[in-house]
Amino acid sequence: MTNYKVTSHDGVELNVQAYGDSSNPALIFSNSLGTNLSMWQPQVEALKSKFFIICYDTRGHGDSSSTGSNRWAIDDLGQDVVTILDFLNVDKASFCGISMGGMTGQWLGINAPDRFNKIVVSNTAARIGNKEAWDTRAEQVREQGLSDLADSAPGRWFSTDFINSNPAVVNSFIAKMKAGSAEGYARCCEALADADLREDVSKITVPTLVVGGELDPVTTVDDAKWLGDKIGTNAVIKTISASHIANIESADGFTQLVKQFLLD
């Protein structure tokens, strides 16, 4: 594994880790809101022999910084990925993102299709929630910090059965969220508040796998089906028996879906 610090177009410092042989096909992973690049470890271990894997902390998360312009946008999150690929001299990659990372993937499919072979977007939607709710959450986090929100996150992220049977995993996710930047989280909430790709996802021509979690209360299977239908013939829609963070709750099944789609 090699660590890099990459400066974004607006001065945010992005924390990047790369695994495997750089001569292999590149695959970049994008984390969900309130997590960091470590969420992809099951997929990294399973796929690093076949891909040059790039993981990064989304701006405001993990060891990436929370500086930059006053109000972030989905354009910033997408441009960060292009900047990382440029830094690593990767002309073309495949992409896999979950939730917020899935919205980043949609933006890339719309705005930078020439840089991607295939795109996987999981547990996501073309519009997640609504502006008022995201702006309210951003304000609350700035005032109160991340602790209470982190304590309530498992019910949004994982099924009850998974929470009961995997307390160490769940507690690790809570701890990492609490250790995160409240300002970075709030700024990403603001980006999600303004992000609405519903009118543009039909422009995506990159082959795209859309994964919906059958137990996901945040971005539903109906959201996944709507997105896949809107993308049209370039999309494959799959469901998985998991809640919102499907790559952890059903790690083997998720990895198999991604592997099969990318290597077909």
C-alpha cells in the first residue's frame, strides 16, 4: 500500500491509498457520508490481485482536509476523483461508490465519461433526501458535533440482525464517525443538499451497475430501480440482502457483484 496526499482544484488535501500493481486495470473506491476509506477493506483484500486499487477519503472525511470553498457541491466531489486519477497518471479507471460516493459516481458518468470503463453505484439515488433536511443536519453538526449522530447511525446503516451479531464492526464505524471532522461532515451535507442529478442521469453512457440494498431504509430498492431505468440500456440493476452499507453487511456478495460486473 502506498499513501499519497493530493491537492484538489480548490485546495482541499485528499488522503489517497493505492494497492496492487499499477499496470493492472485501475479501480477507485468512494466512501459514504460519515465513513472513510477503511470501509472498503474487504473489497481491497479480495480484488487487489486483479486491479490497481485506489481508495481515498472523500473531502472532509478521514485524513482529507475540510478547507476550500465556502459551500461544497457535488461538482467538487466529482472533480476530486478526476484530480486523483490525473495525479496518479491513470487515463481510465473503473469506479465504485456507495451512498454519497454513488452520487459522485453518477456525476462522473455524466461529466467525465471518457475517464471511466465501468461505474458501480450502490445504495444511492439521483437525489438523496431533501435540501431542508441536509441543511438542518449541517447546522446541527456544527453546533453539537458528531457524537450523537454517530450513536444513531447504525440504525440507518445496518440491519438489526447485523447490528446484534456484529457489535465490534458496528462500534468501529461509530468510533470512526465520532473521530471525524464535524465541519467536513457538514460541508458534505451541504453538497448533498444541493445535489440533484435526476434530470441528467439519462446522459450516462458508461456501463453502470446499480446496486440496491433490500433492507436499506435510506436509499431504497425503488431508488435503485428508478436510477437504473433512467440510465437505460447502459445500466444493470442488482439487489443485495443488506442495509445501507451493503459492502460491509454483505461483503462477499457485494464483492462478487462488483467483480463479475467489472471483469465481464
